[in-house]
Amino acid sequence: MGKCIIIAGGTGTGKTTIVKKLLEKHPKNNLIYDVNNEYGRPYIQMEKFLDKAKRVSNHLIVFEEATIFFSTAGGDKDVRELLVRKRHTNNILIFNFHSLSQVPLHILMFCDYMIIKKTNDQLSQMERKYKGNDKVFEAFRDVYNSPNKHETRIIKLL
């Protein structure tokens, strides 16, 4: 069954480490947008990556630096298609964001889990953005208030 996971965390908090552990479970059927060469994969242009992602099934698809995909109208449209079709394609989609403020609210309804790590987001900013979504805000607040740089909260969205 297809899934979608959002990971939000600042630099050095372990986002890529989580993804690499998930990749160990999917060593062959994976597709990674690796803009910063963190996974040792050749760079693929965003449009080509999205075209390929829309044609695969039973894959783990990683959007490293996911913010890039939501800053252009074409990327957002293609990603929305992938999100809507995830159950039928049996793909697992993972979106890595550097901050919780960068996560577009409209994708939350398609996502199954959110992994929240330390970010540079401000408590008041997140309280406004996630008003009405107490699970997200409370998890963020717990991580924000923790002295542990690698503090993590996993919440089920669906």
C-alpha cells in the first residue's frame, strides 16, 4: 500500500539518515531526487525526475530538498498527481524539508506520517500555521523545547 512521509528538520538533524535506513529496505526499487549528491546518485533534472516518478510503481521515491518541488506550478501539479495516485501505484513518497514552515498545508491531507526534528522555525510562527492541527503543533513544540539536537517526533496524520 502506498504511503507518504514528510520529514522536517534542520541541517544535521538526521533527515537523510532516516531516508537511508528506509532505502535499505528498498535497495532496488527506489528513485531519488538527489540535488546535493547526498546519496551518490547522478543528478536528474526535476522535470525528468517527475516524469519518471509518474511512470513507476512499487518504488520508494525520495524528494530530497522537497521545497524545490513546491515553488514552481509545474512541480506542484506533478507532485499532487503522485500523491493522489500513491495507493494505486503502491509507491512510498518521502519529502524532506528543512523547516516545518516550508511544508505546504495542502499536501497534509495526502500524507500518512510526519517526522518532526529540530528546525529554525519559531514557536509562534508554527502555532499560527498549524492552528487547528494540534497533533503537528504539539509535536513541534515538544521537539522545539527539547535540549536534544536529534529530538524526533513521529505523528500519524491519516
